Amino acid sequence: MPTKRTTMRSSKGTKLYAVRNADGTFKDIQTYKRAHTADMAHKSAAEKAAAKKKPAKKAAKKAAKKATKKTAKKK
């Protein structure tokens, strides 16, 4: 399960994510921009599974389209 992050602002106004330990002390502090970019770069298990299925669907569609073109040319 992902770690819960608290959003806060630095003294300069930059948005931050803070992760706390069980005792409440800060474990990690990152800028929102850096953390969000890293989050977007990682894919979930569901996204990876969908990506694996997608090429098979594309190949099937391509083959069906090719078959319809061949039958159209024969007529």
C-alpha cells in the first residue's frame, strides 16, 4: 500500500509532500513537482496488464482491416 503523504508549503511557497514515520517525525520531504513526476513515470499493475492486452487487440484489428480490404478488391 502506498505511503500517505501530507501536502504543505515551504517558506518560499513551494508545494511539498511530507511523509511521516509512525512516531510522527518526518521521514521524507519532496517537492510536489518532483514527486508527481515520479508518480506519473511509474505504471500500476492494472496499467501494465492493459498495455500487454492492447497490442494483441491492435494486431487483431489490423488483420481484420486487411482481410476486408482483400475482399473488397476481389469484388
